[in-house]
Amino acid sequence: MMEHIGLENVLPAQIEARSFEIITEELGDTPLVPGTEPVVKRCIHTSADFDYAKNLVFSDGVIERALEALRQGAVIVTDTQMGKAGINKKKLAEYGSEVICFMSDEDVAAAAKENGTTRAAASMDKAAALDRKMIVAVGNAPTALVRLHELVRDGALKPEVIIAVPVGFVNVVRSKELILELKDVPSIVARGRKGGSNIAACICNALLYMLDERR
């Protein structure tokens, strides 16, 4: 039936593999930083947006740093419950780790109200109190990145890696540039307005799948 109406006859189990074949074909000779291809392609797979082949910025050595951090059980801290929900927790648990989001915590809400800031910013303060290796994945709140920049600058927090991919219009572009200015912390940044919690999660998953392939 599919052949008669112009659809590909692809079995459900083969859809993801076929999607990645199409992405690879359409990327053609688009230059990608060696070693970052799985991350870029998964972002495109998640969003159907080929702009990620150009707007994702990878600091030197960030992929290896992220993989080593995950291998050592680094916790992932997100700025949204949606981002947390999208990360493969089963894979993460295999490396003795977990994903945490403080946005719904009552003490975070109270701190935000007291300090006249956002929950996202307050959640970064709570993350700074964790005595653990961490990867911070921000897909929604530029205020989380601004506060993260301040904490790193002041020596209060030094994540293994920062994934900075919030989406939107207000302070989004500049907040990402602040992260790129942090030369001592490796980062993956989606320059410009595009991003989202789904992109933050898919980058984390891409890294976990890369780690699986190296076992």
C-alpha cells in the first residue's frame, strides 16, 4: 500500500536508522568538527532542523571531557523537568549517575522569591552546593546561564561541561555568549535563538550513546 502512495516501506524498528541515513545524505559535505558528528546529527534528528550543523559550537576537547565525566558518574543538572524527562535515565544509571532538576523544589522557589530572581537562577545556586562532578544542561532559561556564568566566574562552581541551548528571544543570545566566554569550562552552545529542553536532552543522550559505543 505504501508503495502506491509514495511512502517509503520502512519497518518501525528501522525508522531511526533510516532517519540518520537521510540526515547524513542531506548534510553532504557540510563541514563538522571531527568527533561531534553524533551530537549534531541527533540534534537534527530531534528537531528536523539542519541549522544545528552550523550553530552548534563545541569548545576544544568538550566531547572527550563530557564522556569522561559521564564515565566517572557525573550527575546531569537540568533547568527544566522536561529536559530531565527526556534524558535516558537507564543509560545514565549504568554509569552510576542520575539527572537532577531543582526547579520544583520549595526551597528554590523560596530563594527566588526572597532574592527577586528566577527559579532557574536559584536552581543553579542549589547546584553549586552539590559536592559532585556535574554536567549542567540548560535548554530553557537564559537566567540559569547568567547565574551559572556568575558562579563559575566567582569560583563557586566549576562544572565538567556546560550544555547551553535555551530557546527564545529575551536575553537568550547574550546568555549563550556569556558561556562561550568561560574559557576554563568546556561547553556545547547553540548560538542564536534556537534550542530547547528537547535539544539539551538529546545532546546528553547522544553523549551517553557515544559512551556505549566505546565500551
